[in-house]
Amino acid sequence: MNRLTVVLSALALAGTAAECEAMRALKVRTLAMATPFRQFINDRLVKYLASEQITVTHKKSFGIERNTEIRRQPIPVEYNPARTAYLECEKRPDGIYIPCGGWGSIHSVDLLERDLDRRC
């Protein structure tokens, strides 16, 4: 947790560290990223991931400020920006990162894997 706080210059959640552990276990080094967040949060995520030797090669964001607004989005809202971020990468990334527990990301995993012909 300490390293997260130093890199992000803010208190961070342990979930991000666990996500990085999972990415390392899957040998994920490059990512397309889709978030509901504003740019400064995305920049912090990219910086932290880079400190973990994980490169975000392309990202899409909605720029939403409030968590209540994020949760008002329809469940599949993250599908299109995640798919677009992946397809717009110059070189095929190892995975797609959709950080945010407020989005219904789990509902899009199978669809993204089928649509992009990828499986972990």
C-alpha cells in the first residue's frame, strides 16, 4: 500500500495492487484501458501501471467526475470504449483494463472476448 501511495501521491486501494498481481501472473505487459474517470485519475493509473512494468498503449475515458454519475450509466456502457481502445492500438495489446467497481465491467468480459476473438 505504501508504494501505491508514493507513486500516486494519494491514498490508493489495495485492489489495484491485486489487479497488477493478476496481470503479472498472466504475463500481461501491454493494455488498452477504458475508464469512466477524469484525465487526472487516468494519468495516475497509467503512472502506477508503468511503475509495475505494465504499459497502457491506448485509453478511452468518459471523464465523469462523480461516482453517482458513474453508477447511473447503463450496465454495458464500458463495452464500446473498451473495444475501441483495444482496436485503436497500433500493436495488439496483451489485454484490456477496465478499472472501476462502479461500472458493470464483468458483464462485458464474455462479449469482448468473443467480439475480439481473445481468451485469457
